[in-house]
Amino acid sequence: MQTTADVERMSARAREISVVEKEKLATATPRSRALFERARTSMPLGVASSFQAADPYPIYLERGEGAYVFDVDAIRRIDYHNGFGSMAVGHAHPKIVEAIEKAARNGTHFAVTTETTVLFAEELCRRYRLERVRLTNSGTEATMDAIRVARGATERDLICKIIGSYHGHHDAVMFSVTPATGDANPSEGDLLPPASRGIPKGMGEWTTAVPYNDLGAVERLFAARGDELACFIIEPVMMNIGIILPKPGYLEGLRELCTRYGVILIFDEVKCGATIAAGGAGERFGVQPDLACFAKSVAGGTPGGAFGGKAELMDQIGSGIAQQGTYNGNPLVAAAGLAALTEVLTPDAYLHFKHLGGRLADGCQRAISEFGIPAHVIDLGCKGCVSYRSEPLVDYSSFLETNADLFDASWSWLINRGIFMTPGAEEQWTLSVQHEDAEIDRYVEVYGEFCAALA
């Protein structure tokens, strides 16, 4: 049993490792540093999205090949970042390249629906048991549009989300994303401040939030305000603070409550839809939402997304509910997405993910146990993570108890030894169909060395 003093000593050691490893990284990546200095004169933070920023500067990539990425300093690393979970197909997969090349030769954009777009929509409906689907260009658009459909169909304005969850950067869902310790009691639907300036204060009137995995809080909220609620939007597996699995009966309970109160249940499957099972959360947990949102890996590495569900809801689009976009169903995206879902992310791919994910998680857990690291591992096949807290996470409050020092040290250690990972403790690894045992074993080897150094 670790004492507080043990944990403090390990945190101090982690901070020492971080200093040394970040100095090594800076020495090894002068071209990334130079490109950062150049890029920040034209882009805030020197990046195209704030999620890409890093301290002291981001690593800029040049190309990807299979399970590997190459940065502008010509350093090759095994990719476990995979575009924040967008690249389950891996880099430059021949089937995806072929589909995109064919689409490009036939014309990159028309703002008119093509046969490939129809085929892609049909596959999304089949795979995720949707009666209707509409295509978007991102996960943010998918959740934004699904919420609008829910509000329009119910003629209610209030939405409910999970404390600490992220559903894109549109105003309605930017509340209670990263609440601070000690804020108001979250169990009764208290709303915490928006995650950005520029969001009107009055927007908070139309959003409320409850903790993940707490059916009692949902039931109390619904009993008090159920007739005001248009929808309950949730990641069925919470994936923006590591990985938090739903407790047994939790999703089933949400389904029953939403049905009882006439609240539209929306699953945000942007991260988990193409990764945790071929049919996403609906397949893995056996709970079907009214609407579901997808992006990232469903589009084969291109900028695409989708949302869909019951026909009685979706068919109100065009009959009083607006949903449009010049690039929706773009032929390049549709071709890549169709190839990804029908030719690459096949049933065999998910067996491959199960094998690789288990091998990776078991290897990391052995090192954690051997060296007494306060951490636990979650394995969901294509997705997984190490969270630096001994007990599994259950909600955002438990995430606040993770040890950020240990994660920072692990990230620096891994990247200096050929492992490319997401830059924040709230993220996780994504495997690709092009990873093999050799790439998994290298991760386990490097991670074991880190645990030994930490201990």
C-alpha cells in the first residue's frame, strides 16, 4: 500500500524526468522549433487547432506510413496518437488511397449528392442501426445538428450533458467541460462556467449537466425539469478524460428514463463509434439511442462526420428544421469513408484490435504492478489508456484525482523513444489496422523502462 510520501516522491521523480526528457526533445527537434516560430506569425499558437498546441512547442509531422509517422526532423515514431482517434485505418492505407485517387480524378466537389454519398449513408445506417442519416464535416457539426433536431422535434429548449464531457466547440455544449475542483454541487444539475470567452452568458440558461455514471442525479433532474428537456447528450464511453466505462445498467437506465420523460437520447460516438466495436456503442452495450453522432475514424482519415437515428426525428429536417452544409457528403470524404467501413474496418479488423489491445494493456499493467505505479489500464481494443490513479475512473471528479506529473513524464519519455502519443492526460491511444505485434511490443518495452525509471 502506497503512502502519501511514496506518491510525493514518485511525483518529484516524475518532474525530474520531465525536465530531462523535454531538454532531449528540444535538442532532437530543431526544425519543429523553427517551424513553430514561423507558424505562430500566421496562426494563433502556431497551430490550426488549439488542441494541437504543446509545451514548449508542438512536433510538426511531415508524413505517415502504416503505423508510423515522420516529423520534419526526419524522426520516425510509432503512431499511437492517430489523429486524435481518426486514423483507425492507419496512414496511407492502399484501399483509402485508391478510393481518394479515384474520387479526385472524377471531381473533388460538386455540392450535389453523388452515388458514393448515398452508398456511404447506406453503410452508416446498416452498421449503426440508423433509420436515416445526414452527413457533416466534423464531430462538432454532428452534435450541433443532432441537438437542433432534438430541440425542433420536442419543441423544448433545455439540453443536458455530462459534467466534464466534450461534444465539440459550439456554444450550447461548451459549459461544464472542465469544471474546477470545489465548484458548485454537480449532482443536482448545476451548470459550471463555459470553457471559452465569447460565449454569451445567457446560453447557460439552456444547458444543464450531471455527473457520469450517476442515474440518481439524472432521475432527480428529469423529475424536476423533464418537461423542459429536449435531449440528453452523452458519450456512452466517456473518452475525453482518459476512458471511463459505463457502470452496468447505467446506459440501460438512461434509455428508460429518456423514454419515460420524452427526452431525446443522443449518443456522441465521435470517438468510440468506429473503434470500440464494428457497430459502435449500440453493438457493444446493446442500447440504442434516438440519435447518434459520428466522425473521426468513420471517414477514413478525411474531414467527415454524420448523425442519424429514428426516421420520425430525422424526417423533420426540411420540414421546419434546418440542416445544411456546402461540403456535406463531399465525394472525397464519402469515398474514403465508404472504403474505410466496407474494406478496411471489417470484422477481421476488430479481432485484430482485440488481440493488439489486450497485448498492449497486459504489457502496461505488468509494468505498473511490478514497479508499484499508481495507475490503471483500460483496454477497448482499438482504444485504450493508462490513467494515473490506482482505481478506475467513474466520473470527472475522479479524473481530477489523477497524477498529472506522472503523465507528463510518461509522454516525454515515450516520444523520445519513438512512441508518438496524444499530448494530454485526458487523451488515450488509438491503434490502427496497420499496427502489428512488433509495434505493440516496442511500446510495452519503452513503457516498462519508464516505470522502472519512475520507481
